[in-house]
Amino acid sequence: MGKGELQIYESVFVIFFFVIIFVIGFFLFYRFTIEDIRTDNFEFQDYKFKQLIGVIPSMYEVRCSFSLSDTECIDLSKAIAFKKVSKDYFNVFGYKRVSIKEVYPEEKNAIVIYEKVPSKYKTRREISSPVAIYDVTLDRFKVGKIILEWYY
């Protein structure tokens, strides 16, 4: 084997070694980047989930309205009517369950106004917030809570 042939093999070995190092580095970069994107996506979805608890009572579909003023409360009759068309709100809510429960003057069962549960999920998170409920049939306000469950 000549000196030139040995230098060619040496060059091929060095190039092969650098290609292997590059591929391993690229693979690790790819994995960490994908994991970082998943983490950022989860944090964003979690932020949207927490914000939704404040958005629902101000939605025109369920919000109270008297004469010319809007009040920050949930109209019970609108919420029950919203339940019939809520399946069209998947792009707003996603895989969540939204329910309203009256707690005062008497505790009643929760009224589910939106529900879309995936067939398989790992975790279920729940948050709730107090809300004023207006009952049109009795013409009075009640205290309730809005319960938001997230399936992921």
C-alpha cells in the first residue's frame, strides 16, 4: 500500500467520522427542538384553558343583557339554548367540558353547556370560578360556579 493510498483512506475515515458526528448532532438537535415545541404548545394550551374561564361569562351567547346594558352574568335560559348549538364551537373550546352549577340559594345539578370528550386521554384538569346566574323564569339572580374541564 502506497503513501497516497493511505492518505486517501485517512481522508475518507476523517470525512466519515465527521458525517457520523454531524448526523448524531442533528438527531439530538431535532429531538430537543421537538420536545421544546411540545412544551411550548402545552404551555400555550394551558394558558388558553385558564383564560377561557373568564371568557365564557362574557360570550354574547350566554351573557345577560337588560334593556341597553350588558351585565357580567350568565343567563340560564341562554345557556340552556346554547347547549343545543354548542357542538359547532369545537374550534373555540376543543376537547373540554363546560358546565354551570347553581350553588346558592339551593344547590342543584350542573347544566352541561358544552361537552366534547376524546375517546382516549391521559389527563383531565378542572378549574372553576364563581359566577352570577340570572334565572329568567323567577326573575332573580343566583350564585353559581362555572366548571371547566380539559381533556388531553
